[in-house]
Amino acid sequence: MIKDTKLKEELTALDKKHFIHPTSNMKQLQEEGPAFIFTEGDGIYLKDIEGRTLMDSLSSLWNVNIGHGRKELGEAAKAQMEKLAFTSTFSNWSHEPAIRLAAEIAKWTPGDLNATFFTSGGSEANDTAFKTVRHYWKIKGHPDKKKIISRKKSYHGVAMGSTSATGIPEFHTFTESIAPDFYYVDSTIESLKDVIEKEGADSIAAFISEPVQGSGGVNLPSDRYFEEVRKICDENNILIISDEVICGFGRTGTHFGMENFGIIPDIITMAKGVTSGYAPLGGMIISEKLHQEIYEKAKGNFWHGYTYSGHPTAAAVALKNLEIIKNENLIDNVNRMGEEMLNGFKWIQEQNDKVSDVRGIGLLGAISIDRKSADVSPVGPKIVAEALKRGLICRSVVYDGQDTLAFAPPFVINKKQMDEMITIVDESIRAVI
């Protein structure tokens, strides 16, 4: 039952005329209007203008980790805005929230990664990392080390550099202006070795990878993959960037995703979970070694910065968010509920022979549907539509012949809610296939 038909009609008309949506079908919007107009959130649930309550099994965009409607973060933002809403951090100006947040992040990171450059989101964080590694090798006397290697099915953002690193061809069709010096390997060590041999290690600045590919299909690495990558990169003087935009701050059951796979990267990029989506914030975290070499060897300014680098209000929100994750032991719940989720996926697979694979780590998981032929249209989008009828928001991934359902529920999900989610997914799959 629509609560306010006139309001919905007004907002729909304004949306169609004035709002260009990200990663959306523009023609469909003009024909059908916005799919949802959300009005409020509470825990793992969202409510829309029609009065529907929907379970959010993807934490919106893998990011609302502590759940919707947490008043504590609004209070933290209000308190900071009343005191100091914004000031620049250019020219070595500073303020307490950014300083405290950088110090807090250093407590979460593995190894000696303890110096953070702040951005507004993940795309900027990865662009920052690409510029920084090239700057690093230049001041080290290796200006030809510019090339970036990433993995097929990887997603690293939509800024020019981060789009160029993204290994999903659909994101390249938007523009032909993809930056040079970006290369993609498949998920084998042999593929990485081949590219290094072909291009020459003296021309390669860094290898970037998500610990677990998110938007590319929730793909976990093979055993010891990253340990071998670390060895090869060390042998060839290539830096490793771990894109932890999705995996960071507890999503995979550890502080950062790469901790599951036995290596320490040289650089971590982060966003999403640092504020649980309550404010736009991202960043690049570098090792003590890189930090020291850059400020000792570089002459003049670090010529890179965004207006909102180290935004005081966003930093205050992030500090409160990380405090909640710690104080409420939410990473412990990620591991408990992650086990429940994976067990539920395995149960679904046992019930349906069209489910070809299930996988998960922490509260990041996926169900793959068997596609016998590339000519067969994917059923994932139909399952997503069926789940919506039953009150569940989930996501399908169909890149590169995949037919996958992706899940990343908020850290606050409980056993009863998880059981409900599994039941709806099972019913939706049965209804479609």
C-alpha cells in the first residue's frame, strides 16, 4: 500500500527529469521510473515509499556493515559539524578527527602499513595508489616502472585509472579512453609470470588484486595463490596493492581480507566499510618503508590531493563506526553468521542440482547456477526478481558467462534473519528453475 501516492508521483517525475543514476539503464528509468524510492533503514532492512520492508542481503553496495539506522553515527556527524564541519588538509594543515582516524586505522592493518592518505571513496583510493606507485619508482630512479597488472573479473572503480584496472570488459564499453599501461591476467600464477616476462619487470610498477573478487562474482583465490604472487613480485621488484574496498574492516572475518591468505601487501586501498556508508570516505594505506622512502627521497610537495581528503565529519563518522565494530564484537558475528550462511548455501545446493557451486568467507558469499551453454540466458536476474517479491534484495553477476547470486549482509544479522534469507533464496531458485 503506497503511503503517499502524490509524493511518489512527484519524486518519480523529478527523478526522471533531473537525476542521472550510476550504473543504471537510462531508457528504463524514463519508461518505468525509479525501481525503488527508499525512505528509511533499520538494521538489515530497508523501507521504501510504498511501505514495503525489504531485507538488504548485500549491505546496499557491500558497504553498510554495521546496518542501517544507527543513530550513533548521526550523532557523531552532528557533533563534529557543530564544532568543525570542514577544513582543508592541504599544505600540512590538519585537524583531530583525521589524525585520530589515521592512527586508529594503523591499529587495524597488518604488518607495518600505518600511513593513510584519505579520499572520498574507493575509485579515488585506487587512482591514488596507481599514481603513488609510479611516483615511488620515479623518485627511486626507475621512471619506466609504470605498468599496472590486475586480474580478469576484478573491479577497482570507475575513475579513469581504476576503470582501466578493472578486469570486467563491460565497464570498458562506456568509453574507449582507457588509460595505457594496464594489463590483465587470469587467476593463475602462470598467467602472471607470462605477463611479467613479456612486458619486462623493469616496466611494471605494481600488481593489484582484491583478496576476494566482489563485483566480479565473489571469486575466492586458489590455495596459496597470493603467497606465490608475493614471492614473484618480490623477485621482480613489483609492489602489491590489495584492494580492500569490499573486504576491509571485517567483511571476510578478519580486519582485512588479505590476512586470510598469508601475505602482507605493500599498499591497501579501502573505503565502504570504514564508515559503513554513513559518509563518503576512502583511502590508501602504505607501509612504513614506502612512507619513509617517499618523504626522504621526494623533493617538494606530494602533488596529489582531493578537496575532501581527510574530511573532518567523515573522519568522525568513521571513528564511531570502527568503535561500534570493536565494542559490539561484530567481526565475531561475521564469522558465526558467515558459517551459517555457507552452511545454508550448501543446503540449497543439495536441494537443487542446477546449483553448481557455493562459496563464502565471512559474510561474503555466492551461489552459482549451472549454465550449460553460453547461448542460454542467465537465470540469476530472474531469481533476484523473484526474491524481491518475497522481500529480499540480492544481486546477480552475469559477467563473463557467469550466473551467480552474490550476498554480503550487514554484520548485525542474526540467526533467525539468516535462516529467513536462506529460505527466501531457496524458494526463489525453486520458483525459477
